[in-house]
Amino acid sequence: MLKVAIIGVTGYGGEELVRILLKHPDVSITSVSAKIDRPTPLIELYPDFKGKLDLVCTEPDLEDISKKADVIFLALPHTVSMSLAPLFLKKGKIVIDLSADYRLEAAVYEKYYKVKHTDIDNIKLAVYGLPEINRKFIAKAKLIANPGCYPTAALLSLLPLLKNNINLESIYIDAKSGTSGAGRNPNLKLDEFIRNQNMKAYKVNVHQHAPEINSQLKKLQKNAPNVVFVPHLIPIERGILETIYVKLATRYSLLATIKLYQDFYKDEPFVKILNEGEFPVLKDVIKTNYCHIGIKQEKNLMIIVSVIDNLVKGASGQAIQNMNISCGFKETEGII
């Protein structure tokens, strides 16, 4: 039985990790911790887990966590993980980080997250945890940088084009996310945002996920254009829908493109390419690890629509998918 610890269990990502891992037949959750005022039984935080997990959430004790767990999930705010990961790595643990601390080169990270990176050596060690392109590297990794939610939907939408060396002239991403993407932050008044049925664009073309998308695209195709990325907050709790407009250098037929996508993802358990004229519905992927993609073409313009659950395929579900790969389990174990 694989022993796992979750640091940051009081956030949305931490809660989702518990929910999914409790269904995993080969995993035992042995430690849960977070920045918290007092030791608190997990069932006080999440009554739904009553009778399923009898643990107390405490402040992280790194030595105790190391003794209790083989795999450490860091479900922490950006800029925090880099102070903890090195200690667990030195003890030979597998670390899966759900923050952005190991997704980018240090200089880019520092520009967008406004702090100095304190663990530059391990950035080189980290494997970007998108299984659909890095599965063989994830299998050998000790440090896995779990992708951001917006980049997951964007990259899955664009991978078949870049991996097949199709030249792209421009990429515009219109992304819409539920409020849980902002985390549990009482200062943001997100419940009020939902009640008021509001909607807004934010961080217009300066969002920190844009360089993450760009860096991965350029690893696949050196001359890939930088994306124009505009995220929006919409009045639902969870889920992401992205509409991506791609200008192609050469015309392709819609049926040929759909076949290219279906062939590319034919062996991928969590990516579904819809047929001609079909487009994904957000509710179909909520609380699942799936990404659904629909495609339309108008001459040289390709329109790609993708949906994921930002807390599952965009965060905790993908983290567990990475754990399964790294630890030799069936990739879908505990997730489907």
C-alpha cells in the first residue's frame, strides 16, 4: 500500500485530492496538514469524509510527514512549495507539486510571480506533469510539476497540431473559469460573485499561465507563436471552457483535422475528441478527469473548444494520474 501525504488539505485542491484518493485501492492517506489555527479533525473541515478518513489536520511537521509517506502532494499557494520540496527530495520522496513553483524557468517565474526563486537547482529536475506528452519522463520523476488548469485545457487542444509540425500563424485563447480557480480566499467574495450572476475578464494577456503555455508550445515547435490569452471569471463554482482561435499557415479539411486529433488521442484514457458538428458541454466533465474537445474550421481559421474540471484534470485528478504513472499503477486507477 502506497502511503501519501497531503500538505495544503484545507484548499480546494487538497480537498479534491482526499476525495479522489479515498477511492484508490492501492493508496493510504497517512498525513494531512495545512496552515491552520489548531489541530482539527478532518471531518470537522469536510463532514462528507466522516467514516472514511480518521485523521487530524495539523501544521506541517516535515520530519513526521517524511516518516509517514512515500509520496508528498503539495497543494499549496504559489511561492510556498519551493521551500518544502527540497527537504522531501533529499529524503528520497516523490513530490507532486500543484503550484507553479517548478513549471517555469527561474527568470520567467520571478517575473510573473514577483518573488525570487529559492530552489533553482530542482527546477531542472522537475518534469512537467502533462501525461499526454511526458508520460515516459513522469514514470522516472521524483519531482513532478503539475500543470496549471488553463494550460492543461489549452495544451491538450493544441498538441496534435504542434506534434504533427503544422505551422500556426497565431493563437488566441478565450478562457472561462469557475470561481474555485481562485482558491479559498474569503477576501475575494466569490460567493457574492456567483449570487450576482456576474462575469469579468481579468489579467488580460498578462496572466501567469500564458508563459507556461508558451514555454510548453515552444518545446514542441520552436517557432510556435506566443498565445494571446484572456481569462474570464464566470458565475459557477468549477469548470473551464476554452475557445481557441488558431490561424493556420495552410488550409486543412475539417474531417482531416478531426481524424488527426482522434488518431493522436486514440490511446489516451482521458481525452475525447468529438465528431464533426459536436462541441463539448462543461457539465459533461465536472468532477471527472476528462477533457472533451470539439473542432470547427473556416478556411485557414481553426476554432477549438475544450472543457475540463479545473479541480480534477486541471489540478488534483491530473496529480493523481501522475502519481499512478510514477508509482507503476494503472494510469486510470482510482480516477475512473
